[in-house]
Amino acid sequence: MSGAAGHIPVLAREVIDALQPRDGGRYVDGTFGAGGYTAAMLDRADCQVIAIDRDPDAIAAGQAMAARYAPRLRLIEGRFGDMAELLLAEGVDDVDGVALDLGVSSMQFDQAERGFSFRNSGPLDMRMEKNGSSAADLVNQADEVELADIFWRYGEERRSRRVARAIVEARKAKRIETTGELAEIVRRAVGPSAKDESDPATRAFQALRIAVNDELGELERGLAAADSVLAPGGRLAVVSFHSLEDRAVKEYVRQRAGRTPSPSRHAPPRAVERETTLRDLTRKPVLPTASEVASNPRARSARLRVAEKLGVAGGRA
């Protein structure tokens, strides 16, 4: 279950088991990346996969895989939030499964020149599509209130105001251009924490990346799009890596399964007046095994949620 350069996606076996690829089926990998889930689906069954990625580098790197699996694999450059329109343009009305692996890919994270990581200093970029406003534009142009809101809302950074103030002060002297410069500013503002083993800059960088790429808005659109393109009996498998993503997936599936939170934790969930389209197959998320975390530390925070489209499943000619 590996893609380019032997990359193994997080919770790969669990995702493929959940999707249950079958001969003649048609599936969407909404976050192609290095193609790990795509290759695993194509290897599991004689099926078709339509793979989508907003990063032009991922699409370019995936051409060799597309040739290897031709004609069963089609690559599309675009956002998974637009999958309904992208599939329609390909003449596809519905699919039997959708996989989404949220957040930044390992390849993007490991390339210093993409600016997603502070481990190796590089340009403060963070743009998945390599166009539009960059993280440097946001850091150097947004006012203190907006920056603090971003760090609090998307990074759950408790010292968001202090970090925003430090950035505004630092940029008075010179424009903040690199991930290394920003990381040092954030670290000094946040300070060490005995309770948190991660780098003090982690939450701020997560927040900026989410803001630059509108990741939560894209997730909201993507969940609705997946719901709309799934055939009855089709499966949606979503892997998230932080609480904001997981909460959004959980809430969407819960609503579409006809459940909403009760006024009291002692009362049963109450039904809602909305169309019920999904069956929730993971009331609690599936977590990586200890062995997977040991071999791939990035899997540590991964959470998988799975839902099934309601209706009578039928064969596709």
C-alpha cells in the first residue's frame, strides 16, 4: 500500500478496508498526494479511481502512476470541494467510494521550499496550489486583531494575542520572509511549555496554513460534494489530523445521519428535520495502531471516520 517513492499513507489498511473496493467499482481519491490510497484501491480490485489534487506538483509526479495503471486511473488537478463538478466534466455521475486525507501532505511538508514546515527554513509560502496570497503576505499585511483571531481559531493557540503582537512588532523592522524567522518570533512569544512536547511554533504554523488554503471551508464543501456523488451503499472515509478537522467531519456525518446533540448528556440524541443521507459507521474514530505510530510518528494524531450512503445499492453496467 505505497505510492510514489514508497510513501505509505496513514491508516492505509483501515481506509481501504472501509471503502471495500470491488471489481467494476469506481472510486475517488480526493487528496491524491503521492498516490498511496489510489494505488491500494487499484491493487485491491479491478476498479477505476479518479484522483484529485489541488497541488500541480502532485499531479505532475503522479503521471507515471497514471501510465502504470492506465486506463483505470484518471488524474484531475483541482479541489476536492469541487469534485461533483470535476466528475461531471469527466462524464461521471456517481461513485462507490470517496477517500479524503486532510491537511498537508508528507511531500509538501518535507520540501522546505514549499514553506509548510519550520524544521528547515524556507520561503514563508504554504500555498497548496502555488498561487494566490502566501503565508508571508498574510503575516506581513494582516493587522494584529486578524492575526490573533487566526491563531486562536485555527491553531487553538492560547497565547494568540501575544504571538500576533510579536509579529506586528517584528515586521516593523523588516518583512518576515522565511519559516525560520517566523518560527523564532513565535517561539519567543509562546515560550516553553512543560505540558506540550511539540515545538511552540506548531499551532501558529497550522493556523496560518489552514487560513492560507481555506482548509476548513474546503472540508465543508468537500463533505457535501462527497455526499452528493456517492451511490447508494457507497462509502466515505476521511482521515483527519487535528481536532478542528475531526470535529467538522463528526458533526457533518452526525447531522446527515439524522442525529444532533441532546440538551443533556443523559437524554438520547434527538431527530432533526433534515434529509438523512448517511449512516455513521464510526461513532468513535478509528485510531492508528501503536506499531504504525512507532514506524510513522506523523500518524500519531490521525483519526478515521467512515460513513455509508443510504439507499439500495445496485450494480453499475
